[in-house]
Amino acid sequence: MEKGKTRRKRNLSLLPIGKSGWACSAVGLALLGAAALCLPMPAAAGTYKSSAHGSNTTGLYRNAGGVNWLNAPYSYSRGNCAHCHEEHASMGGAEGIPPAAATGSPSVYLGFSVEENLCFGCHNVAVPVGSATDKIKTDTDKAYGHGTGTTLNILGISARHRANETSVTGVSTSAHVECTDCHNPHVARTGNHTAAGVNGNAITGPSPLEGVSGVDFSPYPSTWANVTSWSAAGATAYATATKEYRICFKCHASSNSNTDDWDGNPAGANAAKEWTDVGLEFNPANASFHPIITGIANSTSAWKAGAIAAAKLVAPWNANGGLGTQTMYCSDCHKSDSAVAGPHGSATKWLLTGTNTAWPYTSAANNGTNAGTFFTPNNYTTGSGATGLFCLNCHTSLSNPPHLNTSQHKALACADCHIRVPHGGKVKRLIATTNIPARYKPNGDGTGTTSLTAVELGTGINTCQASCASEHSTVRTQKW
């Protein structure tokens, strides 16, 4: 721009309409292809202005190097696009960064910094903007989560995410996870869901998950069967996910063809740390599962056991009106160990959250390992916090048989009879039988004692077939 001339703001309404309701620069499309300069259409302006970032009363603003851009010489209002985007120079190899702004290389989205570095310009304890619950970088720097742990995290990769990638193939074919894979900065609003609330697993506003893509499959395959083709007719790519798990499924289900590599371990190595396919585990055709997709009463398996009695659950999960039909968020069990909501990062393996964070061993330090002292009916109430049984965050004490009715049962590990990865399983009540896959064995690597051979519906000693005592010798049919 020549000296003495005033910046001329472009009329975005003149830009041609691109994919997914975005307006894309014709020059950008020609030069950059899929990475073209794409800006929200004018019709989306109302959505942005009502978002957490775009509000002119509570929206974002830049405060860098002691310069508050709400004041002179910038005098930008809250939510102004210019707090994040430099609209004149980012494509020519040099970035027109105003004084004291965040550092970073040129961005195809005209951001002052690339990807997470732009977000951390505000979501950082070092920056005097926002509140303590906004400071996400503190959590992404922790040992486990979406910021660290493997190279495929928001801090370890760059320049792979594209605004127009599809939710079925975009993440897995160009392996990455970025802030914008889980959050839409032009739509997200401030708010958190209520655990065991009437909306269950649904994304209802205001929510920081609004406007994010997701993936699901319908109908689901038979009991404990893989979704083998997420791009087939049954797969649905959601431009806007309406349920939290659909966002998680982009990476943590078989829709991501690289799930087995993303855990940082070669296939079969460090087996207790291997990721599992949550689409397979939460399949509504399974006999048991935590109600991420649908309530347990909606299981289509002939082996299902139905809802757990209210007396065996703690508040708020024990509400009679929702038993068997209530659903939950993935982040009810997995999230940051701070005041910041969401699964950004934690000092605890698997991001287990709540009052108690240890499973299946008596210390959370052993989460994700293949060695430790197992929880049993004899010791399950002896710890708390990092030494407390994770299951007690939702389930009451083991007051019912068969857990406590014999000394033999009291000495068995919880993971002897229940699967190591308790997302969902082929048999009722997350029961483990001797032929379960190796990852679901007590030590997570194919080792550890599994006593039950098979079970059947009902109560009493004759519903179990096991090698541990003569009274369990009757042949049963329900097994893995």
C-alpha cells in the first residue's frame, strides 16, 4: 500500500461463493487450491456476531506487548476481525504484522499466527485477556491430551488442516489435530453441557462445539462388528455435528484409517497404551456400553441386560426418569484436570476426570500400563483422588451380589470379570470372558486372569460358567 493512502476495506459480498457456505477469493483459488483464502459469507455475519469471539460487548480483542487494540491507535471494537486477521499481506511471503502483535509465519487464512499459535494469543495465562477458564494452553502443555503425548497433536504438526476438508477423510488422510478440528472460532459460544441433563449427548447452544464437523454411521453393524467403510452409503459426514461423539469419532473411530498409528506406538507394541476403536465399542448393537450414542435400553442385542437400578448409581445419573434412556458426553469421563472444560490436557493418563481417576490399578500413575495392584471388592473403597476407583464417580458401592457374597469373589480383580477398556462390549454389563481380545484383558496386553467362560441373563450362581468352582460348571452360551 502506498504511503499516504488510507486502507480500503474490501466488500466481501463481491467474493464468489465457495464450498460449505464460504466466500473464496478467485485469486486464492487459482494460487492455492484447497488452501484458498476462504472467508465466511456475509450471511454468516449474524452468526459470528453472536459468537463468543464476535460479540461487540464480550467478544475477543488483542492485548499484546502492553498495547490494547481497543484503544488508540487501533481503536478496534470487540469482536473485530482485525484482532486475528491481517487482511492485506499474508500471501506474498511477508506478513504485515502490526507492532507488538503475535509472531508467526504467513498464513493462508491471513492470521497473525499459524493455527494454535493464533488461538494461544489469547488462550494463554501469559496474556491479559479473558478469564482463568479460557487459558487452554496450560492444559495442552500437560503430559496427556490433545497437545502432547504423540507427534500428532496441535503442538507437533502444522499447516495440514483445511477449512474445506471433509469430516470423513480430511483428518485421517492428512494426519493432524488442530484447535479448529474441534472448535469453529466463528460460531462457538461460551457454555458447558450439564452431565446427565435432558439434552444428554446433544450439542445445544450456547456451546464451544457449535459449528464443528463430525461423522457417524447408520445403521450400525451387528454386535461387536467393525464399521468397515465410513465412506459407504451408511456413513454420514456432518458439516455441523449435533452430538459431541460425532466430533470425537473423526479421530477415535475407524473413520480415521490411521487410528492404530496415532497412539505413538507401533502396532502391537506397548499394547496397554494402544488406542481402541470407540465406534466399535459404543455400537448400539452391543449388549452393553456406556450411553454415548444412545441409552442402554435401546441396545438391539438379544443379550442386553437393560438399565441399571437407580440405587446403584450416584447423582445426577440416578434420576429415575432417565434410567436406560439417558445419554452422556465423552467428556463426562475424559477432560482436563483444571477449571478449563473439555479434553484439552491432563496430568492423568486417558484424561480420566472426576473425584477418582484410577483404573484398573489402585493408582492413576499406572493407568495405561500393564502392571500394578488391581482394584478388588476388598479394596475398592480404600483410596480417593489419584488412588480412587474411577467407576465410583458414577456407580455406588458394591452392595449387590455377586461382588461380595463369597470370599473368593471379594479377592478377584474388577478387571477379571469386567473388560479393561469399559466403553462397550459384546456381553452384558461389560462382562469379560476368556476369549476377549487381548486389549480388553486385565493388563491390557493379553495377560491377566479372566475367570468367566460364558454367562447368561438372570441372577444366581447358575448364570455364570467358570473354571473357579464346581457350582459354575453349567454350560452357558453368551461369550465373546
